[in-house]
Amino acid sequence: MDALTSYPECTALHSQSKNATKTLNRGIAEFIVMATDTEPLEIILHLPLLCEDKNVPYVFVRSKQALGRACGVSRPVIATSVTIKEGSQLKPQIQSTQMAIERLLV
């Protein structure tokens, strides 16, 4: 969660399930973060399958409120995707976060 707060200036955080799905389908998502307290959970259940299909790492966090704060908004966020803008200086940090998420999945 702390990593997300440092990303907005050089990356794009695409909040909510619809936008996360769009970035996955377009092939520009670096990784996906989803909240486990989403009601109903079925809203985001397609995202892990899509991530597996597109080889994009994903992780679940406990609170949609905390995810929203990490994304820099005051509203709860159920899912977000991180994409890299061209010329971003945070690419190494994002890649290390991706590797950490992939290690969690193994």
C-alpha cells in the first residue's frame, strides 16, 4: 500500500474495476491491486482470471477504504491498476513491486 502512494506523479493509477479491466485488456497494466472487502465480491472476481490470462501480477488487500487512501482519493476503491507513463523514473520501483507480488503468488 505504501508503494501506491509514491506512484501517482510518474504513473497512472486507474481506480475501480472497470478501469482496471480496460488496462488489462489493452495490455498496459503493470499490476493490479484489489480489496477483499468488496461487496458483492463477484464485482472483481473476473480480474484474477484476466490477470492470469495476461500474465499480470495481482494482489489482494484487506480494505477498500485503505486502498482508496493509497490511491489518493477520499472514496473507497475496490480495484486499481498501475500503468507506467513514458519517461517514468519509477519503473525500477514498479518492477521490484511486481517481483514482490509474484513471489507472494508462488
